[in-house]
Amino acid sequence: MLLNFDYDGVIVDSFDQFLSLITRAQQSLGQGRPPTAKDFREMESLTFPGLGERLGLSENQLAHLEREVFALQKEQWEVEVFPRIVPVFKELARSHTLVVITQNQSDVVTATLEDLDLGSAVSRVLGGELGSSKAERIGQACREFSFAAQDTFMVGDAISDIRQGKTAGVKTVAVTWGYQDRRLLAREEPDLVLDRPDELLTIHA
């Protein structure tokens, strides 16, 4: 199977750090309003465009915000991996192909995966700098690793992850230890809803 994972909120607990970076970036921009934890918990599109719309930013202002966040991230990015993720990923990689599909920058994610000793477990990182939707990147991963949609999953912690997986025509898994809660995720009717990282080992086609 091909297992595509979101990064923030699935592999690493970056909620507080990311909220802090967005807040600093918005303050430097001086436009829109500061983000709140509620924004991230409830956004239907947990992406930079979705965030920009919620904060009242124009397209040009959003592009500035995104550049500023990525610049700040290179200076300060210390996140914690969720408990049990590392051994679970190593076990999954023994029989499946793992790809990370994220709005984050590929180089930042790759460096963190290396630090976690997961560099060899994850076959590819497809980051937000590619400029394509997650659905398009899921399709890219399917083609690159020669997997059919019925043998492919998108695993995420946000409404938008589930919707993008469905748009790509693959199976979807919602995890509840990340940014958004079980009630919102279940409403999207994913194929699976998981509450603990160890339950990732139960995924099957």
C-alpha cells in the first residue's frame, strides 16, 4: 500500500509553534487580524489560502504572510514528535511505501525526519513549495510509486486532508491527535478514524 501522511498534527505536534509563527508573521505584515487557536481547530481549509481568507488578507498579503512564516520557520522550528510515531512508522515502512504530503516546506520536513531517524522510512516528501494541491500531490505519489487509488490512503488530522484525499480518489484516514477534533473529522466520513498512533498499524486495503 501507499500511505500518504500529512505532517503537522499527524507526525509532529506543531500546533503551538505554528500558531506562534503565524501570529508573528501577521504582526509584521500589519494587515488582517491575528490568528487564534480556534481558527486552526475549526478551519475547513487548513491551508495558507484558507487561513488568509479567515484572517481577512488579500492574495498579495497572503503571499507575504506565507514567505514570512517560512523565513521564521528556518530561524526557529522546534517541534515534538507524537508518542509512538517513530516506531510505528518504522514498522509500517517494512511493508508499505510512506510519503509525506504537507503544506510545510520539504527541506524543513526532511531535516526533521532525518533527526527522528525516519529518513529511510519515508520515501518522499512533497511540500507546499511545489504549488500544487494535496490532491494533485497524492496523484503524483501514486504515479511515482506505481500504486492504484484503491491501494492508496491519505492520512490527515484536518477536514481539508480528508477532502483532498477524496478528491484524489483514494481512501482516507482521519487521526484525532492533531489539529482538529473527532467530531469535525467524522463529519467528513473518512474510511477510518483513529485515536492513537498505534492504530495506524491496522490500516489495510
